[in-house]
Amino acid sequence: MTTIYSSETHRHPLTELCADGTRLYGNALRSGRISRREVEPAPCLIDFALLHPDPDDPDWLRPVPPTAALAQRLHPIEREIQERRELSVELAESFEPFMAISAQAPPTIHAITVLEGFNRINAALDVAISESRTEVLTVQPGGGRSEHVLSQALTRSKPLIDRGISVRTLYQHTVRHNQGTFAYVEHMAGAKVEIRTLEELIERLIICDRTVAFIPARDDRKVALELRHPGLVEYLTKVFEQLWRRATPLVEAISYAPDPEGITGVQRTIAKLLVEGYVDEAIARRLGMNVRTCRAHIAKLASALGSGSRAQLGFLIAQSGILEQEG
């Protein structure tokens, strides 16, 4: 604790004695006394009790020896330090029984863990999948997978297949035009693997044994969240099951036949996203198709509705009632 000398014109701590105070205190120590008039520029010397009145002459002041002045200020600090030490010992003794319990308890499971970087994400996924005992649920939005991605999926799925663990995966309808997907399915023949498709999906999701889930935390997927909170995982599992019930098994054909107005289901979904304000690139990404294919569907939609411009197309979509035909 540092004492502060406070006045309108003179303010500083004892540890930073002013220049006048330093000089005058030194002079007083050397001569044994100093006049009151001489110390007027440094009232701090009296306030800090470095000088005291001369009992023989009130016009003079005598210096307090520095050892005495130092001891006077160190005493309360040392007493406080001792009290703090005693308090720390008491706290340690109070928590000692709980330390013993904590040492025997299982490690704390973090409800949400941030995973940054593909290596760390993949490592955490590998651990969770290797510990799975009953099922793995996955949502994989986007179009057809490259041979490299499908090879990785096969490598990761093989231990699950060998252990007889159920694997259910949701893709988008666009993977049906990708031969690699069917080659992947052939490799899985006889295993507890089911694949269904939907026109539009939520973001990527992986759930292992309904105890841990992984979701992306950034659009570039370089950051993911590992979720172990039972409530969160249960909620995501229900979302998956709802999507699963609406999806079509990969082995079943999907009708792309247009309605009487000549508008297909894909084009109706695109119309809905256009009305919601999505641009071509965002629509293509959400439906797992390339931008060129998306724009071709938009052109067919405009032709079917007789639209001559993009602005008019939005109006005609709203007026046509085609969005009310969904479901």
C-alpha cells in the first residue's frame, strides 16, 4: 500500500519523493535539523512524517532516521502479507477434501469445443467415429463428390462397416448424376449403410451415437464445433430424423416431371429462393449444382412464366401461385 500526499499543489506517493523533498530530507539528515521556512517547498516531508518538530526550538525540524521511517511503513505491509498467507492456507485447507474428490472423478466433458484447421477437425472426427458403437448420422450438402473425397469417406467408413455400425447419410438430389456416388454405394453393399437424398439440405452435420455432433462454424469449413451437450445433440438428431423422413432412398427414382405449367420441382425450389432474395451463386450452392445449371433452370422458369426480365420474374413467381404447390 503506497501513501499518497494530496493537496491542490503538491501530490505524489512516498515511493516517488519529489525533487525538493529528496534534496531537503538529505540536507536535514546531514545537518541534523532544518528550518521550517526552508521546507516550505516540500510540505510532503512533514505529511509523510520524515521530519518532526524540534522540542527545543519550534522554528526547526529534525529528520526521522530513514530506518525508522522505513520500518514504520513496512510494518502494515508485512502484517497484510502475513494475513494473506494465513488466508491462503485456510483456503487450501477448505478445498483439500474437494481436490481429493476431483482427482477420482472422470474428466470434465466440454459441451462445446472449437476445432480450428482441417487436421484438428479430421482428428476429432476420427476419434469420435472410432468410439462409435451403434450409429453414425451424416448430412452432406453439395453436389457430387470428387474421387478423392469419396475415397476419404470410404476409408473413414470401413471401420464402421467392419464393426456392423449403422451409417445413414443424407445427400442432395444432384449426387444422383454423379457416378462416383454409386461406386461408393457398391463398395458399401451388404453393410448397414443407407443413403437418401433431398433437394435442399441444412449445412454439414455428423452425429456419432447421439452423444457427439460436429457442425461447421465458418463458411470455408476450416473451423468446426464439437458438441457434446446432450440437449444440443438431441436437437440436431431430431432435425436429422425429420429430414430423413422427407428424403428419398438413393435406390428409388425421383420424378422430375414438370407440373401442368411446365415447372419442375427443382425450378419451384429455385423460384422460392429467388423470391427470398438469394443470388444465383447462393442458390447453386444450396442445391448442390453448378451456377451454369442453376441459371439454365432460371431461364426455363422465366420462359414458363413468360418473364422478360429478372425483376419481372420475381413478380410473376409471386403472382403465379407455384410456391403454394410445394409439399
